[in-house]
Amino acid sequence: MKSPNILLTGTPGVGKTTLGKELAEKCDLAYVNVGDLAKEGNLYEGFDEEYNCPILDEDRVVDELEDRMCEGGVIVDYHGCDFFPERWFHIVFVLRTDNSILYERLESRGYNKKKLQDNIQCEIFQTIYEEAAESYQQDIVHQLPSNTPEDMERNLDQITQWIQQWRIDHN
């Protein structure tokens, strides 16, 4: 494996996609947005009327990604993480955003009231971070602030340095 596999996770609206795409380009890694992958492959098992969104077929997503993940050099972007095999990732970054900023981001996406409230609650209670901490070894799970463009730049630089060091250590 020439490059590490990285999981970017966090509540919807924290900046995973923006960071993931920039990181992939800067570090020559493959980028997989699980939502887009599911859409392209119709990897769903139903539709959630309450949240007005499709229900991901997690087993099919894992099957779809397995070969790519074994090759390495993949950034996976998704708001959930407990269904991915632990062996896939060398590091996990949970992006965190202040509630007032997150609220505005999700509102601008047109989230309905329930979906908006539940996602804000998810962020308040650190649900995704706890899910990551329970699913992966503690030493590979890191929280990063994602409130401002400066946070984004700092995260990009920090993760880029980590990738460069990983490549030195493993090749």
C-alpha cells in the first residue's frame, strides 16, 4: 500500500466533502463520497419518508468499496462510520462545527425542521465522534474544528503532513 486510507466523517454540513476533494487533489488520493457512490450504484434498501432521503444499503456499499480499499490511497467521506470495516482505515477524522454555524449551513440546504433539529442534536451530543471512537482504535480517531475557511486550511495542511509522514514511514 503506497498511501493510507482516510475516513472523513461528521454530521452533515461540517465540511467533509470540501475537505475531502481538496485533500484528494493535493495528495493524489482517490476520493469517494459514499452518498454519491450509493446514488450512482442505487445502493439503497428503501426510502425514509420522515427525513425525505433514501436508506443506505450498508452491506452493498462495503462490497462495492472492498477492492478499492485494499489497494489503499482512498479518502472516504460519509456521515456514518460504524459499518465500515475497522481494517480499512489508517486514520479517522471527525469534523466538528459550532451549532449556530451548522444550523445555517443545513438550513441553506433546505433541510426540513425535524432533519435539521436531529442533525444539530447529533452534533451537540458528539454522536458521530462517539460512533467513531467505539468503531476504531482510539489512537487513530481525531476531532478537527471545521467552522471557518482558516480551519479548513489548517486541517488540509495538518492532514497533508500526516499523509506525507505515513508515506515515508510505510514505503
